[in-house]
Amino acid sequence: MTIERVTLAMTGASGAQYALRLLECLVKADVEVFFMISQAAQLVVATETSLTLPPKPQALESFLTEHYAARSGQIRVFGKQDWMAPVASGSGAPSAMVVCPCSTGSLSAIATGASNNLIERAADVALKERRKLILVPREAPYSTIHLENMLKLSQMGAIILPASPGFYHQPASIQDLLDFVVARILNQLEIPQQLLTRWGE
């Protein structure tokens, strides 16, 4: 099945670069992206990158569209309380969702079905509809609570894909480390990628 539309949510863990690189790759693959970002993730982006993202959804949508040279309407941005967004319902949500990076707070909220904001609700929809949900936590060390939440979500069908780059491809730059994780996400989405050679090829 060819994925034409993906929900991408950024929450407030370190590793904003993973999500931004993933967004870039999804746009290049001509995938439509339903994008959400938490306030904490906005702060992380400002701390870890040179980007200053507009706080309002409409302005952010225009910024990302221009920044990644996306076609008109390819990136749609939704606010945290936009309950009429397609991702809030099983009848409108894409077949796959990625939370990258996934903070341990978001991990907990998703595991308990809190649905206090649109990101949590969209993940809840993915779980209840048995759609692909990829969570990319970045924390060290993990507490027992974090591990229990990951196990619980894995048992529900979510894919836990920690931002833990490998080194067997002999990375020569930070970009290579970012691309390792992004390539693994794209593989899970079954979207062709040339960032990382598959094992044995």
C-alpha cells in the first residue's frame, strides 16, 4: 500500500532535528503531511536549531511550505485544540502517524488515552483504528514508568522506535546520525528512501 498522507507530531523531547529532517523527506517523497507541534517542541526547535517557527498554525503552515519547497496544500498545520481537524476522527485521519520526537510526557498521555490535546487525540485515533503509530522517544536513562508505557503501547500495536542511531554505516557527520533514524522511520512507513542502505545490500 502506498502511503499518500502521514500525520507528523512534534513534542517536547530533544531531537527536533529528527522531525524536521523527516518532514523534509516526506515532502520530497510527495507525501501529504498533517503537522502538529506542541509548545514545548516549539521551544526545543528554538533551542536546538536556527529556525524560528511562527506560533500560529496558518503562519507556520506558510513558513514550512516555503522552507521545504512543498506544493500548495501539501503541509497542513493544526493547532492543539483544533478538534475539527481530520486527525481527530477515524473517518478522516491518515493511515499512519509519527510522533517524533515523542516526549515521555506524551508517551504517558498516549498510553493512558488522555486526549487532552490534538496530538494525544490523533494518537488515540491511530490506536483505536488499528493504524500505524510510530513513537520516537529520546530520553536517557528510561525510568520504569517510561518502559512500562512503551511496553503497554507496543502491546497495543504501536511501534516504539527510539532515536538511537547505529554506527555500522560509519557515520561521518551529525547529519548521517540523523538520517539513520529518519531512514528507519521511512522504512516503517514503507516510503522509499536513499538515506541509508538496507542491511546486506
